[in-house]
Amino acid sequence: MSSSQYLDRVIKALQIMPGIGPRSATRIAYHLIDRRKDDALVMAQSIIEAMEHIKLCQHCRNYADDDICLICQSPKRSVSSTLCIVENPSDVQAIEAAGSFGGLYFVLHGHLSPIEGIGPRELGLDVLDARLGSGDIKEIILATNPTVEGDATASYIAAIARKYSINVSKIASGVPLGGDLDSVDENTLASSIQNRRPF
């Protein structure tokens, strides 16, 4: 506990970030208050604006400023018949940075977890089912995280795709078991996309 209730609130708020514990949060809070007041205000305003304006793309569920994200709006991509399915918007960013995929995405915003009450509907799998049933998609690339939950989610999605005779592949090895895609380096991720395997 610090000498200021306001500082304590900042420290507590910073701890909601992944990988930020009490000590890191305290260091960051003091740094912002001591030296970077203007930067802290810009950061706070940016977070407020993002929370107020970012929405989910109606096609892929990625973060977007408009109803349709820039990737889905792209004329080069809108004709693609390949759909890469990822767990989180940060996974889209990681794959885009790798530069190895030029198709479309579908973002689940998680993985199947009955214990946590996350089922197919919470992941938008009804929306995905309808999209796959439209006939526009010929291949899906499953880029779920290599965890038990990620693999279970991939298997569930593969079953949906197969009822429409859609080719199903999964990103290749190189992504560590139990890891997150957004923590994998760009070259490894690019190789995983290029060397995907049937699933």
C-alpha cells in the first residue's frame, strides 16, 4: 500500500494486464506519475477512446473502427477462399506481422471451456457455421493455440467445416505446446502457416 489511494488504484488497475504483477505495476505507476505525466494522460485518453470506439468486425470478429475491418474491406482479400481461424485479435496481428498469409480471418475471442461457461455460441461458432455454409470458403487454417483447449476447439471447428466439404489444415509445429501465438517470433509463425498440415 502506498501513501496515496489514487496511486494504489493505478497499481491495482495495472495488474489486470497479463504478466504485470504487483511489483511491476508499482514500478510502472511510479514511473508514469514521477516522470511521464503527459504520456500517462495520452495513454489514459487512448484507452478511453479505444474502449468507446473499437467494435467487432461483422465478418471476422476482429477489432475494427467500422462495421467491417480493414482486412475484410481489402479487395485483394475479399476474394480469398481461405479462412484462418484464431483465438484472439492479437493472433491476427502476429500472423499479419509474419507476412505469410493473404487470406481472411475469423476470431473466436477464446476457446471452448465448458468449465468456464464458454461454449460454441460464446465463440461465435454459429456465425462461423453460417459463413462456412455460404460456399465462399474452400479452406480453413486452424491457428488455435497449441493447448488442450485450443486443440479441442480446433477439432470442433474441423467437424463443422467437414460437413461442407471444406479443406481443413492446422498450422505446423514450431509453435510450442501450451504457448500463445502472439508470443511466437514472426519467422516461426510464418513457417507454421506455410507448412500447415491436414487436420
